Amino acid sequence: MQDHTIHTLLDLHAQIIDQEDGYWVKIEAWEVKVTQHIPYGIRYSLTLHAPSGKRILGYDNAHSVKQKGKRYSGQRLAFDHQHRHVADKGVPYEFKNAHQLLNDFFNEVDRVLQEVRSK
């Protein structure tokens, strides 16, 4: 089944979205060859940045991440993942479709910004 929402994500490529108080979101998305690790044929990076430019949240599929508790070589490597904070090397994210990815990302952006601004 083809994900028609991929075009929405692709249309957002290279967008910088102001989040007020110096925070900003950057969206990158481009088509790639379909592979075992990228069965939907798109690379993406959705990031939230602090006023300093440092990434404080990210969702991407640029590299695999180790699944917690998995020790054996037969494990499936997770390429879709999220970085929940500055030092997070990534935890698996279950990509369902581009619409859900955008929804999950922006909900997390709202949560992180609310947390940062309440300090």
C-alpha cells in the first residue's frame, strides 16, 4: 500500500519553522531508492533547535540504532528513530506513514517547548 502522505513530507523539505523565543524546526525529506531498511523510499530528518542552534529533539532515519535489550546478531536494526534530548543517541521509532510522523514530531515539539518554557 502506497503512503500518499509522503508527498506532504517531501513538500516540506528545506523548511525552517519559527517556534518563537529563538527556537526553530528544520524539516528535510527527500526520495531515495527503496531498500530493506527504508521500504517507503524516503530519507527524513525533523529537528527542533534551541536559540543557540543546538538540536534538542530529532526524528530521522539516517542511521541505525541499537534496540534496547537486543544482544544477538539476528536482531532487526531500527533506522527510524528519535533523539529525545541533546545527548540521546536515538531510540527506535515505528514509522507508520508520513502523516503520523509529522503528527508525532510536532506533538513532541510542543511538549518539549512547554517543558523548556516552564523552567
